[in-house]
Amino acid sequence: MAYDYDPENIFARILRGEIPNKTVLETEHCLAFHDIRAQAPTHVLVIPKGAYVNFDHFGAEASAEEIVDFNRTVARIARELGAAPGEGGAGYRLIANSGENAHQEVPHMHIHILAGRPLGRMLVAAS
């Protein structure tokens, strides 16, 4: 299935500088910033600068350089925020919602990094 990217989504507007953000880190291929509706003491969004709708779109069409940069940026942020268990942190959660059933709110690929408190189970077990 082909994806139609909406260049007016809020993350595209942030990337163009039309909407301010509280930047955590910017690289050649991605931008990380604090979520304005934080769900944990630490809640950072990481977005690619390219026009990708969700994770499968990004994985299928992004360049190797974009994919490597994005993944290394997520790992770097987890370390720098003190959440990475390998660096003595208590852990973090990554969330990437894709599509209607996952309640993806912004049609631009993004990952949430949440940390700073026990986050509970991911999903309620089906009965």
C-alpha cells in the first residue's frame, strides 16, 4: 500500500519552523523534542526529517543513513536522559503507533521515549 504524506501535519510544521518546540537533539536526519502532553516525567518524541507516515513506511522507503541515524539518535537520547539500563538507568519504553487501530494521532512517523517512573504493563491481557 502506498502512503500519502500530509505536509500540513503538525510534525511537518515543526520541522519547517512554523511551530516552536523544546528541542532535545537535532541531527542531519531527525529531530527530538519534548512532548507537550507528557505522559511520564520524561517524554520525548523522535521524528525523521523525511516525509514518512509511519514505521513500515519509514522502514521500506528511508535510506540506510536515515534509518541508522534515527536508531542511533533514539539510543543516544535514552542514554543522555539517564534512562538506559546499560548506563545505570531504570529503563524506558518506546512507542510507535501506526494507523487507526493503534490510535496514531499524527501521520508522521515518530517514536515516543517514555521514562522516569514505572510505566506499568503495555496492554491489558485479552480475556
